[in-house]
Amino acid sequence: MTTLPVIPSSPDAPDAVGGRRRPAMPPRHLADLDLAGRQSAVAGLGEPAFRAKQISAHYFGRLVRDAEAMTDLPARSRARLTDDLLPTLLTPVREQACDDGATRKTLWKLHDGALVESVLMGYPDRVTACVSSQAGCGMACPFCATGQAGLTRNLSVAEIVDQVVSLAGDAASGKVTGAPPRLSRVVFMGMGEPLANYPRLVAAVRRLTNPSPEGLGLSQRHITVSTVGLVPAMRRLTAEDLAVTLALSLHAPDDDLRDELVPVNQRWKVAEVLAAAFDHAARTGRRVSIEYALIRDVNDQPWRADLLGRLLRGKLAHVNLIPLNPTPGSKWDASPKPVEREFVRRLRAAGVATTVRDTRGREIDGACGQLAATEVAAVQGVPAADAEVGQ
């Protein structure tokens, strides 16, 4: 049986893992602070408080970090303000594009050498950013490259937000082909379990949704937060009264299999996890998205489709089936298309709205954690396939 991951008893617990010393967090950034905090920081530099709004407007409103471009700031103040409030948090290590430029994936190196990934996906009517909330992941799902790599540390608020602001700048510059030049949606479906980094996740959502210059000005309804089912944190998120969509990574409708595929299920069973998800949907009016990676001969049997249909019938939910994007050499593989179609048919026959996720980025290590695993393998001189399997 897969080992149950170590989960802090409180979402506010320190970042220490397995008794190791808490990792050093990055330098302070304006995105770590609310507007009042930025004003205090600016005053501490001997500048008038209104400079906080000016530099915030550049970062969130104009997507600008370059001090020389901030011409409304006195020349003598620009470097001091940007050095203190806009330190470099993310350094691109590798960037890849596919789908004729509509999908772009970036591997970032953080100040301590940790690696995280984010993806920018363009569609004719929208641009979506998929971002990471942790470096690595402690949930230990055996079919996930990130989960098998383990948790390095939580990201800071600003490290999360800066991914989005960077990707918004890419969209604005026209790097995403066939899509509008404005980022409109953010999904927390990159590396990590967002609700295991709860306080920073919520603060990041507020930065992204507060209007400029306080934040980026995105709609709460265009933010999706994914979770494997940390029930106390799910209920806490519901109480925040944020109109975000909850995406539950279910992957199995029965406890026997889900205990193996999603080890946290050994603590919070399917019925309890679904109850928390349905409560969130009822409170927000937003359908919960049930994420279900179809794995050949593992969770794709017709009876499991029927069971899932019974669990979701009449609920404010829809199923997002995900054709598994296997890592090289992995024992896990995607379900055949006829099996996938039958799974969809049975769910829809039960009255459950069901879609199959667009398979973006297969040729650029598109699944979460694959690009980071490839980079680590290159640095260590390990064959990529061996680095990515981790079974």
C-alpha cells in the first residue's frame, strides 16, 4: 500500500517536513503585502506612502518590473524601491511551446534552487495560467511525477503571484498565438497541493482578484483551486466566502482504490471528501469540478463509472476526465479511447455533466512535474526516464 503522506495538523503549520529545518523563504516582495503593508514598507525607505500605489500600479496594472520604465517615480527613488519591493523571485530555466504557440510551459528556479512549473494556455476566447503552489508535493499520489518527487517547500505568496504576473505579461506581449492578449483565468493545478499551503494560497487569491493597484483584478469566478481532499482546509476555504471554483482530484469513487491512488484518502474517505466539496458548491453556487485521471485497467472499469454517477447524481458538480499523460517508462498508462468513451457515456446516462480535458502539452513534458524531473535528471546525469518514473 502507498504510504500515507505527512500532512500538517493545521494549515498554518510550519514548512518543516519530516523534522527537517524549515526552508528559508525568499526575500520580501510587494505581492507578499497588502496595500497598507506596502505603504508601511515604502515609508520605512523614507518615501511618501503614495509611492506604494505607484509601484503597485506598475507591477499589477502595467505588468512592469523595470525601474527605468517607472518614469512617474523620481529617478533617485526607483532603484531603492524596486530593489526592496520587487526582488527577482523566479528565474526561467527552460521554456517550451507547442500547439502552434498556444501552449507555453516554463520551468522556474527559485532563490534557493528549488524548481517549479507553470503553464500558459491560449484559447480563442480566453487565456488560462496554470500555476504551482508548492515546490514538489507531499501527497505521494503514485501516478503523479510531482507527487513521487516529494515536497521541497511551500511557496511564498509572492512566488505564487509572480508566476501569474509573469504569464500575464507573456499574454500581453502576444506570445500566445490565437488568443486574446489578456490573462483571464488562473487554475491552481500545477505543482503541489494548494490547500496544504493554505494561508499563502488564500492571500495569493486575494492579490490576484483585488483591483489594481491592490492586485491583478481577476474575477474570483475565474479562479480554480484544486485539492486532493484535505477536508478541514476545504471547509475553511468555503468559510472564506471566495467565489472560486473547487476542483477535487478524486480519481476513484471507491475507498479501496482511492486509498492507493490518493493516499490522503486513508485519512478522509470518499464520502467525507465529497460532502465537503458539495458544501462548497452550495455556498458559492459554483459547480465543483471532479477531476478524474483515467488510468488503463486501474480506475476505468464500467462499474466505477456507474458508482461515480450514483455519487454525483443531482449534485452541483461535473466530471472532468483527464487522459493520463504518462511519464516515460511508467507502468501507468492512459485508458484506450473506446474505454474512455464508454466511461463518458455511463456518466452522462446517469445525468452527470462530463467533459474530457483537452490534452495540451504532451510533447513538452506537459504533465505536472515532468519538466522539473527532466531538468533534475540533466543536472544529476540520470537518464530522464529513470528520474521521472519513481514508482
